[in-house]
Amino acid sequence: MTTKKQRSQLLNFNRIFIYFFALLGLFFDYTWAYVLSLTLWVWLSVFIFYECRLIESYQTYLTKHPFHKK
């Protein structure tokens, strides 16, 4: 289960990602950057949901298959 801190960090990371692509599109006139930042902004809640699911499955995997056996 992801914590509130992890969700907050994911949200902030995604906001930085959106901001980066918006600036990239603004300063370098890349249309694809505008489209990507708009898509990320519109689907932000869905992306966070899937990122949390990915983190949870990875944490489950690590508890079942540790890298270093004792």
C-alpha cells in the first residue's frame, strides 16, 4: 500500500514533468511537447493510480523475492 507521502511525491513529480514539457513546447515550439503535457495533465489522476499500483506490486515482489538471501 502506498503512503500519503509517496502519493504526494508522485503528484509533485508528475507536475514537474508536465511543467517541463510545457516549457519545452513554449521555448522550442515543439507541438508534441504541448500535446504530451496536456495529455498528462488531463490524465493525471489515472497516471497516479497506475503508478501507485506499480509501486505496490513492486513492493510485493521485493518482499517475496529479496535480492539478498540471508
